[in-house]
Amino acid sequence: MLTALLSGLLSGCSSTGGRRAEQARTGAKAGGAVDTPRWTVAMVTHAGAGDAFWDTVRKGAEQAAAKDNITLLYSNDAQTQNQVQLIQAAIDQRVDGLLVSLAKGEALTGVLAKAKAAGIPLISINSGQEYSARFGALTHIGQDEATAGKAAGTELGRRGRKSVLCVIHEQGNIGQEQRCGGARGAFGGALQTLYVDGVNLPDARAAIAAKLQADPGLDTVLTLSAPLAATGLQSIQDARRTVELDTFDLGTQVVAGLQAGTVGFAVDQQPYLQGYQGVDLLWLYRYNLDVLGGGGPVLTGPQILTKDDAAALERYVARGTR
């Protein structure tokens, strides 16, 4: 019964269903879509409900699917066990390719072994680069999180920051640990880690504000997502502190903050590219046995973006592709 329910969910999430799908098909035909068979790709991520970052990843995947004559089945769940079940449902549907984020890769070992045994090509995206080859993925698309952390740490030092609070909003997410760890290693000053619940933003706001009030030496808050950046700005106001907010990832509020000077810099990993390239590379593999990366990841970041970049980025962030 669960498999049937999940299969229905996958079908209901298809980018080729309903008005949105019809628009995608029409656009693809007008643009001259490929004439390869209509393959089906399932994309299963660890995104929580209403996560704008993953909306951008999905938009890239949908646009590539429309171009490549692919039926895209998108599903997501922040609970790892539910993600496992969604992947199993995709395997049961005998999809032609899988895109999976590996935020908690160890928990996906068994189900992805089943995908490999079924001969389903796999590409990992966004999280879990270190698990990708072990699971037999063709490649990993995203940014190296430790490298991104080092880029942030280097920028913090360049900006003269002395004491940084790095906020992890999903405990157990190895990528977030790597970001803070990389920043600590490259930053010349002190860096502390604070764990908050990214699902409960009011509690996260209170926790960051309390830490700022308790430690007057902190001069910077480094958040690891755009929603937490907005929460961090509120925390700084609550604490009545003059503290710089820097972040990973973009969003309308982050770009507005860059323009206003309330956000110092953002580390961008280009989520649209992760979805687009994931679908496109699966199509290339099915069509021509093409593989990119040479055994390493296909990197979409990091890019350090500042006030100088904000005006040019604004229109693309507004349309949901950056």
C-alpha cells in the first residue's frame, strides 16, 4: 500500500502533469526538442516543504526535461527514511534515470544498491559528494562543501572579521559541517558553531540572538542558507548588535541585503545548474553514453557574490533561476 501511495505521489509530482507540464511541453516543442524516446527521470531530494533553494533546483531540472523530451518525476522529503521510500518507489516504476541528493548518504546505501542492481543510471546532486562514487553514480553535480567553506573563510579574513558565529540549521547534515569546518580552517580569527532547528525559524532566531547577546566579541554571523540569512538579520536586530551577516546561497532577501549593505557577501552554488545539468547529463548518458567529471565532481560553485554583483543578479533571482 505504501509503495502504491508513493508511486501516486511521484506521478502527481511529475513536471509533465497538468497545466505546468503542458506549458513545459509546448515550450519544448516550440524550441525544437530532441527526437529521442521519451525517457523518465526521477529526482528525489532531501528538501523540506517550501524550500526556495530547491524550487530553483527543480526549475532547472524541469527546463532541461522539457528540452530533452524527458518526463521528470520530482519528489522530496526532509525525513531520510521517507526519502528512501521515495527512491524505492522510483525503482519500482523502472525509471530510466535517478537524480538524488545525499545529505545523509549512509542511510541511502541499501536503496541505491537496489537502483544499481536494477541498472538505473544515477547522478548525485547538491549533497554527498563523498558518497557518490561509492554508490556507483555517474558523477556528482554541486559544489565541494569544504572548498566552499574555505572560500567563505578566506573572504571573512579579507573583510577583517575577527570572531564568527557559523550557524548549522540541520544537525547531521555533513555538508553543513564541512562548510563551517572549511571556513574555520581558512579564517584567521575565531569561529564558533551554533546548532539551530532550521524548520523552526522563530526558535532559530531566538537562539542566534541569545548567542549574540551572551558573547559581545562576536562581529559576524555566517548562515548556511538564504532563509537562515533572513532569520539571522532579524536576530541581529533583536540583539541590538552591530554585526555583519554573511551567508551561503541566494534569494530575494539576500540580494536586497547585498544591495543595502546588511549582507556582506553570499557564497553561491548555482542551484538551477544542479537541476539542469543533472537531467541533461542523464539524457546525454542515455543517448550517447557521455559522462562528465573524469571521476571527480562537476562543480557549480562556489562563487563569492557581493554588493557589486547584486544589481545584475536581481532579475534572475526574481524569476527563480539564481
